[in-house]
Amino acid sequence: MSVLDQFDLKGRVAAITGAAGELCSCMAAALGEIGVRVALLDINGAGAEARAEEVRKAGGEALGLACDVLDEASIAACRREIEKAWAAPSILINGAGGNHPSGSTDREFLEREDFDDGELKTFFRLETAGFRRVFDLNFLGTFLPTRVFAEGMARAGGGAVLNISSMNAFTPLTKIPAYAAAKAAVSNFTRWLAVHFAHVGIRVNAIAPGFLMTEQLKFLHIDQKTGEPTPRARQVIAHTPMQRYGEPEELLGTVVWLLSDASRFVTGVVVPIDGGFSSYSI
């Protein structure tokens, strides 16, 4: 087998959660382009179908399915739809996740005078339900789809699971404790699964994206009035040796490598794609 042949994924079936979002829809489009039959799963079913239609218009095979990654029955129903259309997926990308203000503090550091400000959301004023909302989406939203889809892979004797971790798994960013804790759990769970599934031919890896210039990040890191970077954005660039944000397409080479036979002896790794962010220290 030639080196290029090892990257060939043509004809395989992939399930991708969170696929209506910018990053995972980019992955779906790329996999569809190289011959993977992609099932795009998202709680926003209309969004998943719209993204699937884009794949089909580009010449690929795609399904768009509504899926709640926190509801095992919903995930199992999607698995049945995929199997009916094609076959049991041999690829799973756990892309569903995200952050929410309900799991975040207002400031980086707690100060003594903060106790006198009844409006300030400190760690002590985080609502448990808000914290759980973010943690469950990111961690249980990885655990449950893996339990549903990896069973088919184990019975078939092989497959590849790709989880989405974060820079927060290496060093937690300030103000977002629920998201940081969940992504650290995803990284740890990736390694646990890699060991647990090693004898049935399933490889489990993760990517840890750095700061990618998505539409959501533009809203958070660019001042909407002036068009200038926010103080948070300037911190990010200052701690990224490449001195820029990444683009969603810059994830794709690593994604294809980790899903293909080119990485057939690679399991249990979390690969930073971050412009050096996780390596930099003053």
C-alpha cells in the first residue's frame, strides 16, 4: 500500500455530531469530497439537512438527521437510519459541544470586594444547573454517542472515533470553568476508551483546536462597534506563537490522518492544532 493509499477513506460511513456547526460541517464537507458517506447529526435538524445538501451538491453522499446527543434514544434512532441507508458507521466524530454564559464567571480573578457586588457572577454564584448544562453537553454529549455507535464498530472488528477536546484540556482558560472541566474530561475519556477498545480494533483519538476564527469567535473577540480586537482577543494572539487565529480548514489534515489507516498504530492521543498556544510560556 502506497503512502497516499493509506489516507484513502472512500466508501466508509461516518456519523458526525454537532454537524450543523461551522467546524464539523467543514469536516463533513471534506470527508464527503473524498468519498466518505457522511451522516450529519445535530439538534438543529434543519441545519443538519442544509449542510448535508451542500455535501450532496458537491457530489458527495450525505444524510442530515436531527439528534439530541443527551438523549440515547435519539442517538440510537439516528444509528438505525444510517444503517438503513448505508451501513453501520466505522467512523464517529463527536463534535457536539460548546460553551454558555451560565457556566462562566464574570471575572478572571476573585477579589475580596466582589462579595459586596450582588450582581457579579463569581464562582460562588454559578448556578449548578448552568454548570451542568455546559458540562453535560460536552462530556455526556461525547460519552453517549460513543456508546451507541462504537458497539457497531466493535462487533464489526474495527473503527475510528475522533473526539473534540480543547486548549482548555491542557491549561484551563479563565472565566469558563464548566467548559474547561468538560474538555479535560473528554481528553481523559479519550485515553480511557483507547485502552478499553484496543482489543476490538477501535482507535480513539482527539484533536484540541486552538482559537479558530469562526463566526462565533468573531462575535466574542471582535468589538462589534469598532471592529478592533477585544482585550481577550489580544491576550489570545499574544500567547499564540504564530500570532494569528486558525481557520477551520486547518483542522482537516489532522482529521483525515487520525481517521485513516495512515494512523493505524495511533490511539489515545490528543493532538493540539493551535499555532503553538499550548507550548508557549514566557
